[in-house]
Amino acid sequence: MSLIKTVARVCQMTCGYRHNFYRDVLLASSYNFTRSSLSPNTIWKRNHSAIISPFEFDEVHDIHDGDRDAPLILPNNEAEFVIIGGGLMGLSLAFHLWRNLEELTPIKASKHLAPVIAVVERDPSLSKASSSLSCGGIRQQFSHPCNIKLSMKSTEYLKNIKLHLATAGQDIPDVQYNPQGYLFLATQNGADQLMTNYTTQIENGAKVMLMSQNKLKEVFPWMNVDGIELACYGLENEGWYDPWALMEALKIKLKSFGVRFVTGEVVGFKKKYASEQNPAGRVIASMPDGSRTEIAESVQGTYLPVEPRKRYVYTVHCPDGPIFDCPMVVDPSGLYIRREGFGGHYICGMSPEDDNSVDHSNLDVDYDFFHEEVWPRLAHRIPAMEKLKLKSAWAGYYDYNTFDQNGVIGKHPYYWNFSFLTGFSGHGVQMAMGAAACLAEKLVTGPGELSKEIDVTPLGFERFIINRPVVEANIV
Ligand SMILES: Cc1cc2nc3c(=O)[nH]c(=O)nc-3n(C[C@H](O)[C@H](O)[C@H](O)COP(=O)(O)OP(=O)(O)OC[C@H]3O[C@@H](n4cnc5c(N)ncnc54)[C@H](O)[C@@H]3O)c2cc1C
């Protein structure tokens, strides 16, 4: 069977047939959104010269009304919401879109009457997705109110995930949520900033406490507190979970909702200016890595400044290391470490000082980086770590926002049918559920209760145009 027929058959199997229009495209992938030049009326049209598709489609054509001769990636152009990228952002977005739409649908949860949501993923194994390769950490300790609230909102979902994602006939979902505070350490230079962060966190409802050097030594006697002036410890809503388990649970739930999963690579979309609004042809895209795409380029020279940046995670074993009283430690040097289980295993890492020194084109691990940069810092802060054994390591891509290392949430400023949910850099898995809930509300009903609770306006694409970065002091 030719590839084109295979693709068409897979599409039929996964998509079925429905309405003759789609409405929104959501950009929820993380990086490597293919740079391509597109014909003006193309939505997902494959550009033969530009696309690198793992599936080598012969033809993946316009899903919009128009090019009737072309094979359709979604038969009958049925999707009203098209989500680009099936990582945690895309899946969370599909979940919240459905929940919001469900409220509007007279027959609740009807697969047959509800608008169609399609999630397009080019690599369904998600083997290189940031979400699969992340550490799953979640914290309330940010400096910007928006980030604090988005993380806290996600924790609300995670704590009740069984309620949200339980599906008839399936195992009860367990995302292995492990409550454990983050411990941010500050030298004299960073103490003022830590104090300011603490104040903002408290004002926004976070449960955190400050510790002096003496208190720190008392609570964590295994730590070398030399040079530490102040520390901040999370008392609630912090820890880590398994993003893979969450994605699996989301997929099961979404399938039960009738959300369509499409294998393919999105290379562009048909732009709709605000003045062109009509019910047919809205596109929603949540694509975290849409850097320098035709989409971003078209905004008067303003790019979506999101690109893949490689980060390493090292697994070590240290029989004499702290266990039950080991928080997620974030050292002033940028080093982080947390335990992994209770058997003396830990994961640790840090961002390189100079990203230009890293080859971001592959996911090879740099072991010298561990020996030269990570281990010395580790052994300094936790002397027991002098004696550790490096067990394994992996690398993954941050969906790195080069502008201000924060997420991009909301509609495209000019193209009303395109939205972003991307660029969360090192804090995407902890914000996915909260951020997706905010975007879904805006798209389905317009600003409502959630918008009053969390104002994500500062995280809009507009900030790149007006040059107004969201300043976040607690980047890990
Ligand atoms: C080592 C590491 C540790 C991390 N630790 C944490 C942490 O502790 N806490 C935290 O909150 N965050 C952490 N992060 C960051 C977090 O993982 C990301 O911010 C988050 O996973 C981004 O989710 P996503 O769905 O946007 O991206 P992804 O999970 O990368 O999913 C995007 C998907 O889009 C697909 N795609 C891209 N372009 C296209 C296209 N054109 N057509 C179709 N599909 C496309 C890709 O194949 C990909 O599967 C970490 C990241 C790394 C690498």
C-alpha cells in the first residue's frame, strides 16, 4: 500500500468524519516546528521541499475548504480545534477545551454533538518530547505572580487527578505525585531577592517559610551551609510527579471524550485576520517550539523566540546521602538535586552557564559536564556526595524562550484563529494543567472566573512586539 493510502487510512481510523470546517489551531508543541514557506491559503499543507517528516508522507494537504483535490489529513476538514503537538501542553489543552465546551453543549459529554478537537503529533512515541524527558518538578516558588498562580492551579489538578481523569473500565490513574518542598538557597548577594520572592509568594497564597543559616543547619544537618545567608522552603504544593503517567492518563480520558489523535507534522496554517471572523476556519495552535516559523515571522518581523536547548539530568547513588529529610535543593550556583525514591538514589543537574558551548542538535549527554561542573558543586553543598556513583544520565530539550524564559499563552495578536501555549522553558510540566485551563477558558467562553483568578495577559505574544519581558527571578 502506498504511503499516501496508509496515511489516509490511519486518518480515517483515528478521525472519522464530521463537520465541514475547523475553527481554531493551537500551538502546543515544544520545538522544531518546521520552518517552511507556505502558500497563503494552506493550513497544514505539506511543503515537499521543506518538511522533515518522520513518516515521509507523500501528501498531507490542506485540511481547510478549498483544495478539494488534495487528500485530507482530517477527512472532511472536521476538526474545529486543531492542537499542534501531543506533549503535555497539547494534551492538557485538549482536556480543558473539552471541559469548557462540555459546559456549553446541551447534551453533556456527547461524542456525537460536541465540536471536534484534534491533536496532531509527529512522533506519537513522544521519545524526544520535553514532557517525557523532564524531571516532573512542581513548585510555587517563583517571583512572578502569574507563574506562582499557574503552578498552584496545576497542583490543584494534580492532587485531584484521579477525580479528573478516572475513566470507566480503566485503571485509576496514578501520576505518582510526591509532595516535597523545594529549598532555595541564597548567598548574601541573593538574599534580598529571595526575601522579595518570598513576600510575593505569600501575597499570592503560597505556603513557604524563610530559614536563617542557623535554622537551615538545624533542620538539614547534612548540609554545608557555608556562604548561605537565607533559604526559602516550600511547605505545600511542591514536589514532583510522573509527567509520562499524566500524559497516558490524559490520552485515555481524551479518547473517551472523542478527541482525535492524528499522526503528522503541521507546517503552517491559514491565517485569519481579526476582521475575517466567521464560524468556519478558525485554527488554534499550541506549539511550544514554533521558533522562527512562518507563523512568527509574519508578525512584522517579530519571531516566536522559542527554541530547543539541551539540558542534562544525572542519576547518582550515594548510600550516605540524606533520604527522608531531603528536599529539592536549588543551590545559588544553579545546581539542583532531589532524591529519587528512598534507596539513596538522586537526580541532579544544572543549566550550562553558556548555552553556546552546547551542541543542541542532538541529545547526547556530556559526562564531562557532570565531573567538572555538577559534582564539585554537589560535594561542596552536601559533603556526603563526595562519595557517589554516577549511575546514568539523559538529555532533553527545554522549550526555551530566549526572550524571558517564560511561557507564551494566548491568541496571536493579528491572526485571531491562532493561539500559543509554548515556551515554558524549564517549568512547563508544572504549569501545563493550569496554563491550558486559562487558555481554554479564553478560547471557549472568553475571559471568565479563571481569568479573574489568574491574569495571564503578561504572558501574551504581544510582549515580544512591545519589548516587555516577564521578569522571573527563580529560573532553574
Ligand atoms: C531535562 C528537563 C527537565 C525538566 N524539568 C522540569 C521540571 O522539573 N518541571 C517543569 O515544570 N518542567 C520541566 N521541564 C520543562 C518541561 O518538560 C517542558 O516545559 C514541557 O514538557 C513542555 O511541554 P510541551 O507539551 O510544550 O512540549 P513537548 O513535551 O516537547 O511536546 C511537544 C510535542 O510537539 C510535537 N511537535 C513539534 N512540532 C510539531 C509539528 N510541527 N507538528 C506536529 N507535532 C509537532 C513534538 O514532536 C512534541 O512531541 C524539563 C525539561 C527538560 C528537558
